[in-house]
Amino acid sequence: MGNKIIYIKLKEGCKPIEYFRNSFDERKNYYYNLSSYAEDELEISKACIDSSYFLIALIHDNDKIIYSYLGTGTISHNDKGFSIKFSIKSKLNYGTAIKNICKLSELSLSDDFAKDEYVLKEESELIAKQIDFIINRPFEEKTKEQRYEKINSENGLADLAQRNEYCERAYNLRAPMQHRGQRDYERIVHSKAFRRMVDKAQVFSASKGDYYRTRMTHTQAVSQIARGIAEGLGLNMYLTEAIALGHDIGHTPFGHQGERILDSILQGKFNIIKNVESFSGDLSFGGFKHNYQSIRVATLLEEEYTEICGMDLSYQTLEGMLKHTKLKRDNYSLDQFISIDLS
């Protein structure tokens, strides 16, 4: 099957949707007949016949995808022409999953789908892996509980240290690993937001020429210091390092001066925002604080999975990232910064 994907866009209420619904409900194969323009779009040749594809049927209404069917299909040929023999294995009513599939595919309802029924073919390793995970492995669209067990490496931790058994996540998409913090550490290190820190300048030194610190070198220093403190106090080393590496993924360039300038801009103190006619009110967006933005990056902006937004970090790691800098006591809590999309 490889990375080959066929998209079928169908307008809510049209007849073919019934076949996709029946295939999902009955777990049987059905056929979707291709029109002449669909055959042209798919560029069907002899090599395409009997080839296997991942299949995404996007059901739309009023220029919005409202749900989607996922499965597999093969292109077949008979006396009546070409058709797609398909088997639907999953239905997504999950807003985030549908949005991310469209985003990763760079699909446009207006540009790519000019007609009510339309077929498109492409190759994408990333999307193929995500579809394979959804349709061939256990997948639930709602938050599910995972049980994390006590591990031997934590026997020497201090009494008040966080342990693996206390781990909680918003989604729990993947089965627990033995070390909770290690999974968070890996997700942060492999994220785009983490890699971008290498280009975020923190301090320039006029006296030392071209010497400067970046947000990445600062994070590496913080991680080293944090590990030393955690080891001395008997704290969870994996959790400590994950918090240290993720604490600045939402920071601005140019250190805290850059943060203060952006905060002033977003409070409407500087009249530098273009296209002001697109906004109503006083152009005040509430300001900016980098630890709040770090949580937003980790839970919303980062594209780690098709199914959800964000990296699905543990609440323990997220809370450490939120509280690494001063907060007004009792004014903010972690749940104010996390939005779980179950629509």
C-alpha cells in the first residue's frame, strides 16, 4: 500500500455517502464508480489497477468538513468503467483529527474541490502512517485512562517527588512507557518548536564581538543545572529534564526584552499592527507572556499527531513549564491554558 492516498470529497446528502456509511456499519466492501473527470484526475493507467490505497472520504457542507471516513481501497475496472473498491474501517467525527488531516494534506475546499463530488490522489508518508495507526490499531476519539506503574528506577526518590504512577495526560494516545518523563523529553526534542530555538537570539555582547547566546544554548544550560539540582534533592530526573527542555519553546527572540516589546504590541501600546481594518476594538490582544505561549505551543500549535493538536505531554511536564517563571498566586491554573477538543 505504501504512501498512496485517495481523497474523495462528497457533499452531505449526496447518494454515494450511503455506500461509505454501509461499508463502515456492515464491515463490507462497496464500490465507488469514477466519472470521466475523476479518471483524468487520478491519471489512471494499467499500473493503477488493483493497486492498494489508503482512502479518505471527506463529507462537507457549507465549505466545512463535518466528518470523515477512513479505510483502504483498490482501483478496479469492468465493462462499465473504473471504480474504487473500498472498505471503511473508521469514522471520524473528531474535529481536530479532520482539521489536521486537511492541514497536513494542504487541501483546500475552494481550490482543490471545485465540484460536489471530487477525487484526488497523492503520496504522503506522514499521512499514511497516521491513517494506518487509526484504522489498524485501537483508536478512541475521546480521552481514555492509562495506568502507569511504579518503576524500579524511582525507588531512591524523595518522598515528595513525582513518580511514574502519578502521570496524567489529556489524551493518552499511546500506551504508557516505563519512564513517563522520557516520552515527554523525546516529544519535545523532536518538535519543530524546540528546533526553532537554535535561531532565537537571547543575548548579544558588543564587547565580545560576534559572541551571542541563543535560546537553545540557554535551554541546554538550564537542563544541566536542573539535572544537578534534581539529583541532589532526589527528584524525578526524567520529568525534570523534560520541563527544562520545554520551558522556553514559546519564548520570543532577544530574551525578556523581546518578550516585553511583544507584550506591549499585543496590548495595543504601539501602533505598528498592519491591516487594522481587519480588527475591531482597540487592537489590544491581552499581551504576551512566554510561559503561557509555551503551553499553547505544546498543547495546540505543535503538529505531532493527526488525531489531536499538540504533543500530548503529561500534565506534570506542562505544569512545570507554566510555573518556571513568576505567576500571580491563585490567579492562574493549568486547566485555563489547555483546551481538549472532543467535538
